[in-house]
Amino acid sequence: MDKIGINKVYDRYFITKEVKQFEEFSVAFIDLFRDFTSIFPGTRYTVPTSDEIEEFYRKWKNLEEEDEKKAQFCDFMIKSIVFSDTHHDAILVTGIVAPSAAVILQKTWENTPILNIIPLHHIPTFIFVPSFTMLSLIGIKVVHLLE
């Protein structure tokens, strides 16, 4: 996030709301992230824990000048806000490749004697292909969340 944007965010959520105590600070912080999530529907943010926010608040409230408070807030936002967005190209490629891979897997499974132990070829294609595709997309999301 850039400092110009954070300065405007700071003014809107922390100057206009007269933040004096931790509860007010916490509410302003939650309002901020609720608005972020609603503005950017495809992007999700990992919010700092309440302990991290409370620790920051203790330091922040003891600062005298508003400019110093704003600078500390900007630094905290840059350090602690993490975008948890799945790479769109990976989802697109998975969505295109997975159905074909599901059909190939099902046909290969049917013709391979060792794999015939699990009767995958008895599952109808119209059920197997969408299920395989959805599980592949969920797998991509999980892999990106773990990174």
C-alpha cells in the first residue's frame, strides 16, 4: 500500500472518529477492513491479530503529534497487512485444464489393471468431471493460502 492512500485512510477512520481508547481504535480498524473487503471483492486481506493491534495501540496512543501518529499507523499498515489473493492465472489454467485431465484420468484408470482396484470408472463422467474440477480449484486456493 502506498503512503498517500494510507494517509487518506488514516484521516477518514482515525481523525474523524476521535479515537481515544482501544475499543474505539479497534472498531475503527474493523470498519477499515470491512470497507477494504467490500471495495475489493476479489482481494482478501489478512488482518493482524487483536494482540498485535492492541500492542500497536499502546504505542500509538502515547505519541503526541498527529503527524507522528499518522506515520506510525502507515508503517504498521505496510508491515502487517498481507494480501491473501490467489493468483488468477493459476485459477484460470486449472479451470481450463482440470476437465480434460479428469476425463483422461478416468479413461486411464479404467484401462490400467493395477488401478482397477478402486472402481473409478463406475462414476458417471457428468459427476466426476465437475467434482474433479472443483477439487482442483480448491486445491489451488489451499496451496496459495499456505504460501
